[in-house]
Amino acid sequence: MLTSNPKPVETKEPKKTKSILVPHDFTVVGDAATRHAIQMARQIQADVHLLHVVKADNEKPTIQKKFQDVIVKLNLEPNDIKVHAIVKVGSIFTDIATVAEAIKASLIIMGTHGAVGISQKMFGSFAIKVINSTFIPFVIVQDKVPTDKIRKIVFPIETSSESLQVMNIAANLAIEFSSDILLIAQKETDTALAMKIKVHLEVVIKQFAKKGVKTEYKIVEKSKSFAEKVLSVAQSEHEDMIAIAYHDDSFFGSGTFAQSIIMNPSKMPV
């Protein structure tokens, strides 16, 4: 009697759940960041993790109770995305990154006031320290941020190498959210700068095409404020998010391109 060896049963590893981290300080911007994180999580099938860092263990019960109240007020349906609360003893300047890496967060979504209160006038050294602590992309939101799906992302192109460095992050976000990308560049009168912009555009368009990301581009007239041009186009084209590159500490200073974009009047996430 001949017998055959049974075929090995193929086992599939369980699909890993994506995660979004929200540092929450129990302010209106913390609530805004949470609402936006929930909308984004629904779009990419992720869990949302709310984080508050305390100085001592005896503070934990109070914060955990606050988180329970926050989650109840979200009025989530039973089959909606899951929201978890994390209370950690430590430092906001290191533990936001530590927790983000531990939960393998795809994004960190933070209100402009941050975990301890960033002024409206200046994004602040607090945010710089937090952003410097991790390579995970940050999404910065204001109070009353729109909670629409992320379908269109604006990507300003500059002559700096940093604007190219954010290219892969912008592409990955577009893939994650099934979004299109609109590239915006300034028309340069200087021949060398014009050529550099052209080369940057060609590189970005080519790379996005390789990744299967649908891309359009606009060349805007040169002006004193590139930020105003970017925001004007983003608003008129009904964009949902703006992707910018972090250069250095001065990039977030008062009156900078980044500050103008982050504090945009339309309250688009950045």
C-alpha cells in the first residue's frame, strides 16, 4: 500500500496592525490631533495610541481616568478603530520617540501646542526637540483641523537638498492613503536656480512614478513669500495635507517658511 506524505499546512502570519501615536495634553489641540488621527487611522486601518508622559507613578491613576473620559467622548462604534491609552513616567523629549518605536508607529500626530503648550506665535524649541528625537514622520495639526480623508497632498519643491529628502516620506504617505501629490515650485529668473528646480522636479516626478504615485505639478510666479503661494494653491486645489522637509533648528523660527505653513489659516495638517 502506497502512502503519500501529507502536504504541509501553510500558515500565514497574522497581519500586523498599523499604529498612529498621538501625544495628548488634554487641551483642545490634543483633542483635535486625536480626532484627526482617528480619521487617518480609519483610512489606513490602524490603531490610535494616545500618550501622556508624567513625572511620577502616583500621577498615573489621574491621567488614566482622564484618558477614559477622552475615549468615551469619542463615541466610537464597536467595530470602529481601536484607541489605546499609554501613561508613561519619563521625559517628553525622549519617550515620545521611545513609545513610537515600541508600537512601530507609522505616524506621530501632534497639536501645535504640543504636550506642554507651544505658543501660536512660534512653533517652539519643544517641538524641535521632539521632532529631532525620531525619524518617524510627524503630522502637525491645529485646533479645528479638518478631518476629511487624505486624498491630495501638496509637496513644495525648493532648491535645498532637504526638499528631496522628504520625497520618500511624502511618497509613502501618498501610497498609504491612496493619495495624489501636487508638486509646487517657484519660477526662477536665475538660470542656475531655474535649472536646479527643473532637475529636482524631474527627479521627484520620476521617483513618484516608480512608486506608482499619481503626480501633478505647478510652477508659481516668484514672490517674497513662497509659503503664501503654496497655501493659496493648496486652498484653491482643495488639498488635504502639506508635506515639508525639516532643515535645522532655525527652520521653525518666527516668520519662517515652516512656521507660515504649519500655522496656515485653513488649518490643513502639515
